[in-house]
Amino acid sequence: MERGKDALEKKEEGASFDAGLIGAALRTEHYEIADYEDCISIATALGMSKVIKLLHSNLKEELATAKKFTVAGTPTMKQSAEADRPEKRNTWLKSKGMRR
């Protein structure tokens, strides 16, 4: 979560930066998914059926959110990967009057 917060405070732009934000959001979702799975395991061991049902509902929401980030972020990830290809990067550097 801190990585995403730190990234937002920077004044950067571009597909690679956006890809980093998407990655930070996905990491957060995956941590939350793991937390719910742990809680479900504990509730199962304790025989807490009502709690298990609620936790499964929340877990389903977290999985759906992670999927949405993945689907929505795919074009940005592709754009970032394309921009980071050496021949593309050199073209971009030249367009900015820079040398590698």
C-alpha cells in the first residue's frame, strides 16, 4: 500500500508509471485475498459457519476486484511493455533530443 502511495506523490507520467500503479493495486488486492483466505481457514477450524459465509462473500468481491484491475490494466501493461522495448525507447529518447 505504501508503494502505491509513494508513487502517487511523484510527478511522473506515462505507461510505465501507470503500469506500476496497476501493479501496486494488484498487490494490495492479493494481500487482501490472502488475508480473507487465512481468516476463512481459522473460522473453519473454529466451526464458525456464519462467519465463513461472510468471509467467502468478501473474498469473492476481492477476487472480482483483482480481475477488474487485471482486465482494465492489460492495455496499459501492453503499452508499457511496448514502450520499454529497446528500439522504441531509443526512438523516444531521440524525439526528446536525448542520447542513450
